[in-house]
Amino acid sequence: MISSSEYGSHSWELVVTVDHQHEEVQKEFLLRVTGDLHIGGVMLKLVEQIKMSQDWSDYALWWEQKKCWLLKTHWTLDKCGVQADAKLFFTTQHKMLRLRLPNMKTVRLKVSFSSMVFKAVSDICKILNIRRSEELSLLKQSEDTLKKKKKKDKNSKEPVTEDILNLCNSPVSSGLSGSPGLYSKTMTPLYDPISGTPASSTITWFSDSPLTEQNCSILAFSHPNCSPEMLAEMYQPRTLGDKAKLNAGWLDSSRSLMEQGILEDDQLLLRFKYYTFFDLNPKYDAVRINQIYEQARWAILLEEIDCTEEEMLIFAALQYHVSKLSLSSEAQDFTCESEVDEVEAALSNLEVTLEGGNASNILEDITDIPKLADNLRLVRPRKLSLKAIKPYWFVFKDTSVSYFKNRESAQGEPIEKVNLKGCEIVPDVNVAAKKFGIKLLIPVADGMNEVYLRCDNETQYARWMAACILASKGKTMADSSYHPEVHKILSFLKMKNWTMSPQAVSDPESIDMKPECFVSLRYTKKYKSRQLAARILEAHQSVSQMTLVEAKLRFIQAWQSLPEFGLSYYIVRFKGSKKDDVLGVSYNRLIRIDIATGDPITTWRFSSMKQWNVNWEIRQVAIEFDQNVSIAFTCLSADCKIIHEYIGGYIFLSTRSKDQNETLDEDLFHKLTGGQE
């Protein structure tokens, strides 16, 4: 037996503060413990001392000084390193959080503050019925964007009351898993593939979820557009440095919300972080498709991504069409088979774009590699003179393009042969002016060489552009994604190629149109409202027969066609360099960009990456590529962990396949993105 004096010498007092709502009950408790008492024992002692009947199952101990949860209940206080000076809080693991969705609607729901963010996002997506949660993450708004809002709020006399969708009765709040949010090939479709409305069976499927039919409609439909005044109040990046600020606030997926200083009822942004939208299916993904569409729409309106005036009008026409269908009952009436086929075709094009095609034509791919041969014009920019434009005979084979003086000399040696693998391919198109150009940025030792190819017409451009895009990814025209890529480019050109019709201009709908809601501020300043309305209605003619879901998918496709699509920018300092550069992180490559001009300097593809690591002491990312190429940089606009996680995350997403039955290898994600801090 141990005497009381001996026991006292080994024991010590531990102060624990209990987070509860009962004002009459004390909140601070003094427990006498020993170092070999396990965490579960501490919680048991505490609950016995509180003497208050309550469900404590969601409570856990939070160590304030170390900013960590003590979740391993079998660990002893000694093993955790807890001593008498520790400040412990006994608090709930699930707390209320406000999330701003891509469609700018705010939802309020209970989220786990003790799980890793990757798991918390998965639970959130189950509540919201968004599949493929690994593509999304939580973003903390940068101080610059909030400062602008605060200034505007001071100027406005009337307080703005935000409409918040309350989902606080979610199954996740009780620690249970939410609705599966997944589907199998035998599962009943959840949405009408044409209109995106919930199928009748969906409502029973939602029975254990707070997502009622009305709430589902808020998330799956695009609602009336914002006013130009509201648009002017929102943060709009003007430079690459401003764009870099947008990506500085991504939370660490390998740590919990509480560990990252997020408090109860804080507001975070839920956004698609990784631009690889896998397996989009209108039958199951109405909410997901709408939220991707909304994220794309706001990126265009706030000029987070650049596009030409012609493209802006197409985006405006598609937005106008979507809002028109969303507000009318017509969305429910498009049910004929031919239109179902059109949606399926648009969907398959989108899937092929994202996945690189299917493997059904493997034999054909191996045995027959087609080639292109045609007269094109070559443009080489000259520093001291005008551009030199000359016609040549071009031959495209495998992943290389060669050009000859004329067709007859094609049997001999080419004037030049360029391998396009790893090149940047940028469209240089103005349909109205009959300009169909392809800009090739070819990596060389000291940067990028620019070469322009000029085509004569849409068909020639689509075939050569598709071949260049595939070659830049290391694929030939034999790949099954070549023909869908040609079709996608042609359909996009067709949308751009509209003609003026008197009916469009005199359309009574244009009176109530509010064209300023569909374009960025640059164009509302450039054109009068009536001019904009007329031009949007002209463009609308080429998309007016589309169904609601098809129009959203086409908008997403057009967004994906933009040269800057999927690039997340960071300001970095490369090892050995005396000036700052911008690093663009995409789903398949890294791009070094001149911060002053915005021109790409060098591109490195993930496919040629051998390894990457982080020196956590000096916060430096080092990457090795094939052919003894290695780079190292420190990140100035954000924590280097964010870039490290981006690279690992994209590599993780490239391992997905439809055969995995939608289960995610969470451990692999954390191995690739977690770091060894």
C-alpha cells in the first residue's frame, strides 16, 4: 500500500476549463493527477467532478499552449508531455462553422474541429451532396480582400443582412456519417440530367440529411445575378501579385481547424482547390456541377482569369441562358431524347478532356499513328522589326511538328523540327476577324521561344490545335482523346461565330436583361448598357437551344479552354535569383512566370518529376526532374506547405480511377501532402 504522503509527492494539480453553457455551474476545475494517468482517466475524473448530467461523448481535451487535441485517450499525461503548467480545455469537437460556397451563398453547419481538414471537408461534402470531396478544400480569406469589404461597409449606411442557409441539424453534428454522397452504377439517379432538379426518389434519400428539396435547389441552381454595385465591392485582382494573394489562405489538410486558429462560427470559403473535375455526371452531380459553374462564373466576372472580349461575350450569353432557364419552368420541360443525347455527348467530351480518354482503342493507338500535313503560315516575333510571316509546308507526326519550304521538299530534311512535349500551347483566335492562330512557347535553356502558327479556317485550326495540345502532354493523334478534342474546339468556335439578327436586338427580354450582371467591370465601363445587351443577345443565339445542365457544362468547358485555366499563383524567390518571380501551379505542370510582364519563362511537367522535398528549417521547396534538371525556391506570398500540398495533391488526384469504387486512399494523400515538419 502507498501512504498518502508518498502519493502526494507523485501527484500534482491540473487545471481544466470546461466549455459549457450553464452559467450557474463553475467552469474551472482542479484535478489531482499523476503522470501515469491516461487521458481517458482525466476526462472520467473531470466528468465525475462536474456533477452535471449531460452527453459528454463529443467532448475532448484541447491543450491551449501547444495548440493540439489530446485525442489518444490511452496515452498517459507523461507521454503527452502534460505537466502542472498546462492549460487544458474540455470542449466539444464539433462546432458551428459558416461556409461561403462558390455560388456566394453562406451555409452554417456543424463541423469537426478535431479531425484533419481533409476529413472535415469530406464530411461537409456529404452534407451538401457533393461527390469527389478531395477536389475541394477550405480557404481563409486574405486580409486584403476583407479590408476592401470593411471600407465599403463603412460607406454604406444600411447594414447588410446576409441570408444564411442553416444546416445545423446535420448528421455530422452528432458524430455520425452523413449521406453517402456517392453512387454506384446500380443506384437510382438523384437528379434529372437535363434540368438538374432532384428526382422524386432523391427526397427519401435525403431523409437523414438536412438537405431538403428546397435547400438542394439553393445549392443546385444558379440564382439571380448580383448587381454591378455588389460586383464593384468585391475584391478584384489587378496584377499577378494580387492573384497570388487569393491562394495564400488555403488551410493545411493534415491539421485540424482548431490547430489552425479557426474559432467557432468563423467564416471560411469552401472552394474547388484542384482543377481536375473527375467523373462529372448530371444524374448525381447537380450540386457539384452548379458549384463548379459558379466558381468559374465568379472567376470570369472578377477577372481572376483573363479572357478576350469575344470569349467574355460567350460567357455572358451562357450565364444569361442559365439564369433565364433557372428562373423559368422551362427547365423542367426539356425532356426529349435528342437533348439527353446532347448532354451525354457534352459530358463525355468533358470526361475525355479531364481523363485523357478511355482505353477502348489501345490496339488502334499502337498500330496506327496518324499525321497532319498542310500549308500553314509561320510567324516569328522579331525584337527589332515587324513580325516575319511566311508560308511553309508543315507536317505533324508523333509529338513533333516539322516545316519545309514547300510540299515537294517534304521528303528531305526539314528546315526545323520542334518537339512539342512540355511546350505551352496558347490559342490566338479572333473568329470575327478570321484569325486562327496557335502560339507555341517552346522551352529553351534561357527561357521560352515564341512561335506562331496561322491557320486558314476553323477546321484546319481545330485539327492542328488539338494535335498541339495532345503533343504538349506527350500524347499523339492516335490517342482516343484527339477527335473529342477537335470536336470541343470546333463547338467552342461555333459559339463564337454568331451573326447579327434584327430579332435579337429588338427582343423585349433585353429590356430586363441587366447585361452588367454578366460581364466584368471592364466591359461595363467600355460599353453602354444597350450595346452590351445587344451583343450578348447576338452571342446568345448560338447557345439558345441548350438545356440548363448542358449550358453549365459548356460554360465549364469554355473556362477550361482558357490559357490560364487551373493556374494557382504564388510569389517565390528561386535559388540563385536576385528578383522575385511568380510560380503557377497547375494540374500537370509548374510554370515560372516573369512578375513584371506576365510572360512564362520555363515550364516543368509533373510527368518528368523524379522527386520533391521541403527543407522545413529554411522553408525551401526543392524539386528534381529528368535530365538532371533541379530547381529550388522559397515561397514569399504564402507558407511553402501550401505549394508542397498542391504538388502532392495533384499527383494524388492523378492516381484516381473509376475502378476504385470511389474509396479514397486517405493515407496516400497525407503521405504525399503532409510533410515532415
